[in-house]
Amino acid sequence: MRRPPQRIVSHLGSKKRGYKKHAGPPNTRLDDLRISLDLSVRDLANICGGSANGVSKTTLAYLLNGTISDEMLHKLKPKVLDGLRHFLSKHKHWSKARIEEQLKDILERPDVPFTLTDEQLDELTTWGMRLDAFRRHYRLSYDTIADICGRDRAWGISRSTFQRISAGGQKDSRFAARIKPLAAEGLRRFLTQKGRTTEEIEAELSLIFDDQEIEMFAQRTTLKEEVLHFFGLKRDPFTGDPRSAEEVFTTRQLDKIAEQIEDAINYQGMLAVIGDIGSGKTILKRRTMETVKKSDGKMRLLFPEFFNMDRVHTGSISAFFLRAFGQRMPHDLVARAEKIRDILEEQSTSGVRVALCFDECHHLDDRVLTALKNFWEMGSGGYDRYLGIVLFGQPQFKFRLQEEDFREIFERLEVVEMPNYKKCAYDYLKHRLKFAGGDIDRLFERKAIDILARQVDTPLALGNLANVALLKAYIVGQKKVLAAFLNDPDDEPRVRAIRQAK
């Protein structure tokens, strides 16, 4: 005698294959339908196509028990519904309307916001552990959360990195400072796609990051007209690029990097300038372009701009180079290389120093990086080289170049890094405020500037955080930013009880 079908119990969501990491509420509606049809789990799996269709008995048991990721649910959903429609129509002779009514939303999961209790907050002591709790709440795989947090971008979180930080590892504060903005940006985009309101998004992010970090990670904070009038400013001091060479902020370190770029052009060097987003690389490039313009034709900087740097190849670089000198590109590869060498030799004989400059180099294909060395080595066959190479990239580019595959390049490459702005924060803010009609000592308490400087490394982030501070002062009617308005990062962690969306 056949044993009647039983309800799936929680022990089926075992640690096997890691399904328990995605635990959610069991799918009682589907399980009830299975029992009412007198079907075993194996019977239902066979109806849906069985193992050959990716719906094995074990997989279906995890689906019924709620211990399966959203990605897997998305793959299984059409297979399960199509199988049930066919079975109910052909074998049970249900009407189409009755079938659709029974199956409506049967595999949908409740979409509830991410929350943590006070006990959970005390237990999850690092931001990585709280991020992992977020992943488990939304039943995301490690690969998916890594993609959300910008795995494909420089300093994005890889799968292995995510596993380390979710276990409380990766203590390097500099590393965390680089990847936290990418993670916050990705999570904000993920929650927006789920239809969360701005208030709900901020409430969920506040459980992972502290308030000051969320403000710093937010999109550019601009000052409206009434705020500018309140502080006596002619324009937003920290939004927009400098309008003239006079407005460009510089330091001894920045001047040295500019000189190194100039030397790479004049003496056919190979130089990489490394800096995070907002570290000032774009301003440095413009400064270099101005130097080239003032050289009376003695320096020529070729700056190819491509929409997708990851799709650039040696042919597109060669085509750009030849067009820059009014030449057509030969189809034959050898003839193409000879033509480029002839042009460079002619320029060198005329006393013109030529260099190729690339931006976003962390996106370049491996083969292109190898080819750039071949471009750089073009010369007379003796000691003279004809071409300089200048590469701008984010920090991940430096670590990529240190891999064994690029050893030949890295050992010939001079690498310089954009300076940290912590020590010159006062001077930078003073410079930007000056051209907006403001006085730093009138608008900022010195201790407040010190607190801001401890939280950022780049001028972009520093300016954004300064605008946030000015807005805080404006809201309370205070014409000077005081340290009391700001959260000091040296204080103890401030992540506390959940802020429920009302």
C-alpha cells in the first residue's frame, strides 16, 4: 500500500550544497497543492521534467522547503509551472481558468525589507558580517552579491573577498575605504530595482554602514541657491571642475607627478599614474595637455578616447595613431608597423617628442597591455626610442601589472600614485572656498576639518563631505560648521537598533 504524501519538513534544508544559506519561508502553497494531488516529491519532480530538465527530487525538496536562492528559483519557476499546467490539463482535466487561478503567484516570495534586531547587531560586529546578513535575507549567492557590489570594477568585491569580509576578515581600513563606496552604490541600485523608497533604502543601508559613511557614499551633494546665499557664497565651491588654471589646486607632490609625466613625454619613458576615483587624475591630465600646448609643437600627446576601454585592441590604437598624422592604415600588419615607425622616426628627427596616453587602463585587455610594450620599444635600433607611454588607472591596475604575466612590463614601468589629501585637507578646502567667495576660517571650525579629513582620501570625497557638513549647519541655522555636527570616525562604532520605515 502506497504511503500518503507527507509535508516537507525543515531538515531537508541541510547544509548540503549550501542551500541553507539562502533559507526563507517554506513554500506551503505548492506543498499543499502537491499533497492535494496525492503526489510525492519524486512524482512532482518527474512532472516538471526530472533531473534531465534540472528539476531533481532534491532540488524540488529545497524549493518546497524555502532553502533555495532567488536565482535558482527564477530558473525553476517556468519549468515547474509548465509541468503543472500540462499535468493538470491532461491528467486532471482542469479548466484553463481553474489552473491559472490555482497557480497564480504560487512560487512568489514575500518581499520584505532587510531588518536586524538589537541582538543581531551586537553579534554582527563588522560591516562585512552585516553585508552577509543582507545577502542571506535576499537569498543571494556569493557570485550575485559580488556582482551587485561591483566585481567587474576596479576594487570591486570578488567572490573570495566577499567570503573573507563576511567572516569578519579583511581588516585593512584602506581596502575597506575603497570597496565600501562600490558596495553601497551597488546595494542602493539593487534596492531601487526592487521598488524600495529612498527612506527604505537608507534604513536598510544604515544597518550595514554608519550614517557618516552613507552620507559620504551618496551621490554628489550640491548646495542650492538659498544655502549659498546663507553662507555668502557666489557658487558651489565643491561642485564642478576648476574654471581656469588659476583655480587648479596643487601641492608639491602633484607638481612632482606633473613633472614625471612631462619627462615621460620628453624622454620616451613608460609611466603609470595610479589613483582612486576622484583623486584628481582628470585635472592632472588637463594640466599635462596645457603643458603640451605651450611647448610650441615640441611635444605631442596622443590621447585616444574610446567608449569601451575593454574592447580596445592594437588595430584601433594603430588606426588612431595613423589618423592623427593624416595617414591611411595599411591592411598588412608588417607594413602598418613600419609606417608607424617611419612617422615616429621623422618626428624624432624634427625634435618633436611623441607620447601615447591612455585613461581607464584597468579596463584594457591583457593583449593590449603587452602590445603597448612593443609600441614603446620602437626606436632606431640603437639607444634611441621614439615613443613615450603614459597610463592612468585605478589602484587595481597596479596590482594587475604585478602579476607574473606582466612582469616584463612592470619592471620597465615607473609607477606613481596620486597623493592622499588628508594632510592638505585644510589647504584644499581653503583654495576651493576662496574662488567661491568664502573664507574657510569663517565657515569651518578647524577641528571639524580634521574630522572630515580623517574620513576621506580624495579631493572629490572631501569636497562632497564638506558640502554635507555645510548643509547640516544650514539646517540648524548655524553659519559655521562645528565639530559637534559631525560624527568622529575615531569614536566607537555607532551602528545601533534598526530604523523601521514608518
